[in-house]
Amino acid sequence: MLIGAAYHRAKSPSTYPDIGQGVLSSCRLAAEAAGFDLKTALPRVRRFGLGTTAVTNVIATRGGLRVGLLTTRGFEETLRLARGRVQESGGWLSQAATIVESDAIVGIDERIDRQGSVLKALDPDEVAAAAKYLVGQQRVDSIAISFLWAFLNPVHERRAVQIVRAATPGIPITSAAELRPVIREYERTNLAVLNAYSFGAYAGVEELAETLRAAGLDAPVLLCHSGGGSMSIGQARAQPVWLAASGPAAGVAAAARIAAQAGEPRALTCDLGGTSFDVAHLAAGAPARTQRGALMGFWTALPRVDVESVGAGGGSLAWVDDRGMLRVGPKSAGSSPGPVCYGRGAIQPALTDALLVLGYIDPDRFLGGQMQLDREGAVQACTRLGRELGLGAMETAWGIREIALAEMIKATKARLSLQALSAPEHALVSYGGCGALFAADVARQTKLKRVLIPELASVLSAFGAATMDIRRERLCSLLLRLCCDPAALDRAIAEVRAAAWNDLAADDVPPLDREVLFEADMRFVGQRWEVTIPLPAEPARGDGGREIEVIFREEYLRRYGAAATTSTGVVELVAIRGIGIGRMAKPLAPTAVLSTMARPARQVGQRRVNLERGQAAVEVSTFDGASLEPGDRLQGPALIDGTDTTFWIPRSMHARMDAHRTLVIEISQ
């Protein structure tokens, strides 16, 4: 919570499905940490950022509205066919997920060609009749409209929206071309359908905003979106799907600031929370992004921070499969009932229970001593599970930790391999409630050079949501050979610049805090997939695209090598993207003056920890996180008990607290 020039942090359990209760509880605790009550503190807050899983939960649980779809006649089966995509479930392959029933899809006899020319005009009466059929007979609650090639010429979709709105008042309508005017009808249509599906989820977000305003909050509520920026309540009301997968994006955005403070332009980020381990890549200090990808079983055109996730979090449940093998995740204990050690009635051990049994977590200091953990209950749970494996409680707990660690290492190696990254050139920024207990081991096994664990590690995603810039994207699809229409590029840049600038104005961003950046999606003629490249802040005008062609060829050569590059191939400009950035005031972390002399940290005690299978527990030095000062140095093995997380420094590694109170662990291979 940022009050005046200072920020204060607090953490409380999630309260799903009533998210407001948990948010208000955290606000109340943060206010108390600042010396205020909630009623006094909220009017002093300069900005309120919120990352919510409301839309993510609706899609994941398939609990959205009943959706109807209007599409070009002859393409009614696009979603079901899914370009032949299949999905894996429990070792079996099945048809790709779809949430629109066949009877709720209506083909409209209209057609626009790939040049954007109208071949078959739209019949208003046909559209009105289709809308009334969907609402009256199919009982749909929301309608999506996605016509072929509408991203090049949206005239039919815009007219259809007007007709449907008049024919079915009160029904939410989503236009695919308005939502995301990109090539590929399958991804574009899926995104529009998910937006229509998610309208009901937004109600909980708006109710929370109203509750905060009633409690005294004057600052605007900004919502974290999947692209790693924030958006206004107004935009989220019309386009709730942007809130999906927003949680990981907030953490990566904050982790980029931590890496920049530490002088690490190349880094991976890992977020280990209650349900998953999320890995992302920072390129030149900025989060790597993707323009399309899988979203909980749906392949969509949702732009987002590129994150690799595995089901290995603090709440991930341990179980024995049909082969008699120990498994961890992907099912999670959630916040309720939570792990067995929470004492809320759970009987199946989670990763947190295993860490408690092994000694990594102090049962008396969880959440700064605010919550007492039941170690004996965790031991009994591991004992019960171990009977199925012929193992004792300690061996079972050790196995749970090792299996979860192996999944984290696998995900990190996959990210390094996919991006062709040199591990020794990269640091690892670790955060999340459980991340600091695994980060050093992950870094050692993947050969990363060091680990950065910020003071706000356990709440870094929330901090990112509260401090990230507003980010609005506008896109103009062209499908243009650069040599054919030089003026079209200039028109597209001017169009997206003006649209993004106006979006920021609508969000009340002052002109001096606005900035518009540019990207281009480009490929060689004949290629199926495009490459996204950043453009200069002021792209050259009137040169027919020669500047961006040079940039594209250089980037293509860097990524794929000379053998895959042609000097004579014709370059096609698929789209121009304008990215409006509204710079938000951010609290500055205090910077300490470090002594030139190394200073050992003051040890406060010891804890017995089982580090190896079948071996006796060893005494590990423990330290109080709140007492550590910039410049303090520690030698592993060591445990640091913070107010809301625990840090693990393995044997033979050393760590130091830097000027920004970030713990830096140097990795010994």
C-alpha cells in the first residue's frame, strides 16, 4: 500500500469466490502497518492497482455465460475443427476445447475477400433474425461476432453489432475485429468468444471497486492485464478477457524492475506461489511477450507476457498414481482448506507440509508468527501417504520436495532452450511465497549465475499490479508487401499512434506521462508465421518501409542464422502495433550506502533440517530477515525467516544483502 511517499505491505489468505473480503483484509493489515486504520488510510492512497483471477477462474472452471456466435456462412465449424488441434488430459488426447454449442452458431451470408473488398453485402434482416434466434430459442446470454477478413475491413462486423444491439437490447456483444483485429480467424474468434463468455466475471471486480470507494478510496482502481500493464475499470468492463492470465504478468513486470536495479539486463523470473511455478524471460530488461498462445485449453490471439507454468506450488498436493509412483500436482489444496498444516481439515499432504516436516519452515514463525502451523498434522499426513509407497514420513516429505524441484528445473530448462539462451549469462529473479526456498537449487541445476530475491518477494506480484504502467495496444493489420504501397505504412503508423494516444487520454493520463511505442509483425512472402520486432520511437516516414525492412532482416538473421535467411526474399508487413504507455508514479526503494568491509550477518539460532534422503538432520544457521542490513553476508547452509517467507541458502553458497535490500545468492556449480 503506497501512502504518501512510502509503501507498506501485508498478506492475508485468499477468499474465493468472494475476492473482496481477502483484498479488504490485506488493505486493513497494510494500513495498520502504516499506523492507520483502513478508513483513514484509503483516502491517502495515491494509486490502487489490482490483479484479479476472476476472469481466469471463470474460464478455468467453465463457469461463464452461455455464448452465441455469428460468423461467415460456411465457417460455422471453425471452432470445433480447431485446425486439427488436440489437447492432452490424463495421458489421453481429445478434441480441442470449445464453449459454444453447435446450435448456438449461426452462419451469415456475407463475404469480404483478402484485399478487404466486399464480395457479398450484409443483409440486416438476416442478422437481426439470427440474433433473435440465439436469444429467444438458444437462450444465450452473450453474443460474439466474427466474420472472415473483418480485421482488414470491419464494415460488416460494425454494422452487425448495431443490428444485434437493436434487435436484442441488454445482451452483451463482442466484435472480434474491434477486440483484436489480427490475422487468423480461429485465434481471433476464440478470443471474441472468451470475451463474451467472461462478461459475468467482471461483476465481482466492479463490486469490489465500489466497495473500496465506499470505504474511502479516492484513487482510481487500475486492473492488471495479461500484457504486463494496467487498464481502467471502463476498458475492463467492455473487454474482460484482457484480465485473464494477468497475475503472472504483474509479477514479471515487477521482477524486471528488480533486475534493472541490480544491473542484470538478462534474467529469468520465477514465481512460486500456491498452485504453480511460473517462468518468464527478460530480454533487454523487458518481459518477453507473445501475440498468441494457449489459454486454459483455448488457442487464442490474446497478447500477453510469455510465461511457462507447471503445477508445482506450495499448495500442490502429493499423491500416488496407478503405477504406485509418487506424484506432486497439478491439483492444489487452494487457500481453503489449504495444506494439512493449516489445521483446516485437509488430510492430503501438500508441498508446504513436506517443507514443514523437513524443517525448512518454522511452524512458530509462519506469516511473521501470525499463524501457527500444525507440524504433527503434516507428519501424520506424510506418514499416511508413505504407507502406500513403503516409506516413512521423512522420506516421503523428501520425495515430495525432490519431485516438485525436478518439475521447476524442467520448466526453467525448457524456457532457456526455447529462447536459445545462455544460462551462465542470466540471473534468476525469484519471488512468490515459496520461491525463496527453491530458487538457489533451481539456479544451480540450470547453471544460472546468481539469484536475486527482493525484500517484497512474497507480495511482488501484488506490488507489480500496484505500480505497473498503463499499457494500451492498438493494431492495424495490413498484409502489405513493403514495395507495393509506401504511403500505407505512414497511414498505419499515424492511425495507431492517434488511437493509442486517445486511449491514454481516456484513462486520464496527463500528456507529459504518455508515450507511444511501435512494433511490427513481419515475415517473408510465403511464410506462415510472422516475427514481431520493435521499431524506433519515431519510425522513418516517406521511405517506403526501407528502415523497418533493414531492422527486420537484421533481427531475422540474429534469430535464425545466415542459413535460414535470404537476401532477395520480398518482405511482407503483416501489422503495425502502437503501444500506448501511461507512466505511473512509482515508489523508490531506499538505497543504502554500503560499507567497503564485508560484514557477516548476525545469527539468531539454529534449526534441524533433513537435507538428504536417509541421512540424519543437520543443524542449519537461522537468521531474522527483518534484522538483516544492506551489506550483510551469509554463508550456506542457512535459513532466513522473513515476516512472510523463508529464504534458503544451500551448502557452499554465499549471499549478500544489496543496497536495495535484495538478497543476492552467488551460485556455486
